[in-house]
Amino acid sequence: MVEKFKVQLKKILDEFNLESIFVPGDPAEIYIEETDVNRPGLQLMGFYEYFNPERIQIIGKMEFAYLATIDEPLRRERLEMLFAQKLPALIITRELPYFPEMLEFAKKYEVPLLRSKDSTSNFMSALIAFLNLNLAPRITRHGVLIEVYGEGMFITGESGVGKSETAIELVKRGHRLVADDAVEIRKVSNISLVGTSPENIRHFLELRGIGIINARRLFGIGAVKVTEKIDIVVELEPWDSEKIYDRMGVDNEYISILGVNVPLVTIPVKPGRNLAVILEVAAMNNRQKKMGYNAAQELLDNLGLDMDRKETIKIKKLDID
């Protein structure tokens, strides 16, 4: 089962430069767990069916205009009903003024009351993207993540197969390292995975015979990156003369990570193979396939072979999804 994650309210305050009208205690000890947010228009009219009180509530120009049209006793009643839900936070956008009873009920029910300078729609879209990233389901897996020609390439394989050495060669060729050894993979949408490195080992690589190096210090800031979308998984394995490897590339193989299918390429490793060049070609070929071009299929078409054959898709599963 995938662990559920939290994000500190302080992190949201810092990210969006929010004004703290009232915060009950240390914002670093207040946590948000829901990725969705809500504009409580119906709730301010007294409708609480299907209401999720764990979502951040956002008051914009429309909600403020409605509250301004009703008399004070009714406004107090409706606002108290809202704050009594023990909200994780209520945020006012557009630097709109707040009603005195908002501050009163925020203190009474210990609900953080914040304010943003941004427009409601811009703030909501940015906040949802931020929450999706920080609360995304995630797993940590052994491997290397590197950006090659704009493609996020997750290199896996057993220890000692040459992942870090290949990564260094790719960095020397102008590509950018994201993570070595431990890659934290987050599911930011139903079709997207983003990888990063744990902060304490970020930009470090281990090379057998040399030891630990810092890629950022050795190759410069342009050689590293903090996060990258995972577009392709490359599995390195020792060459097995008994195994039949794919020599055409017509069939597509995928690996399922957190329920997202990612193209998978298996590369056999043996002395004399230039893995860095092979992985560069794999990245470019993957990009061409995404754009609708398959070289193997074109060759078959040119030879008049199997033109109407349906694509075969194989899906492997990562050990936890």
C-alpha cells in the first residue's frame, strides 16, 4: 500500500508568499493532506452535502460579493458553520478585505486564515499543481535518472552493471544528471511520473575505484537538474548469450510504476559496447515513437512484410505499485 503524504502549511506560505492574518501556532506543525481545494459558494448558502472539510477553502471575489449582500446575523451564522468544520486553512484571494467575524471564528475554531495577492483562478491552479506534486504517491527505487535530449531516462539494473559510469559519460556529453543510486518517483497525474533525488544525496555519484564525486561541482550547474519527468526506463543487464534480444523494436514493452505504464528498453551490457551512445539513440528513438514514427515499422512496410500486424504490448510490473 502506498503511503499517504503531507505538506507543511509553512511550505505553502513560503511558496505563495501568503499573508498570515491568523495562524494557530507554528505553521511548520500544521499539515495539509488533500490535493484538491474548494470554493465554498454552496456552503456559504448552507449546503454541506458531499463537503470535504479536509480541503483548503478559497474565498474569491464571487464569495466575498455574496457575503456582502446578506445581513450581518445571517453572515455570522453561515461563516461560523464554515469555520466549525475545522478547515485546514481558509485563503482569501485578490487581497480582498476580510469580515471581522472571519477573524473571530478563525480564532475560535483554530483555523488558519490567510490572504493572497493573486487572482482566484491563477492562485487555485498554482496551488493545485503544488499540492499534486508535494502530496503525490511516491516510491524510492535504486537506479539513475538523467535527462537525455529532453527525455527523462530512468536507468535500472543490478548493482555493478555500470549505471553510474554510463551516467558520468552522458553528463560529459552534455546531458543532465537528476539522481544517482536512489530515485524518488512521484505520480503527479494518472499518466505522469516525476523523479527526483533525496536532498541529502543530491548530485552525488559513486564510482567504483574512485569513490564519491559531486557532479555539480565537477561539471557545473548546467550538468545537473533537480527533477525530471520519467519518459523511458532503460534496464541494463549482463549479456546473456542464451537470451534472445529484441533486434527490430516493433513490439513495445512497458513497465508499470505506480500504475503508470512507461516504455521499457532492455540493453545487454558487455565489454566494447558504448552504452552512452546507445542510450542517446534510445532517447531519440523514444521521442520519435511518441511523435508517431517507428523506424522498424517503416522498414517492414518497405519490404512489404506484415504491414497490418497489430502491435504487441508487454507490460512488466515494478515490485511495488
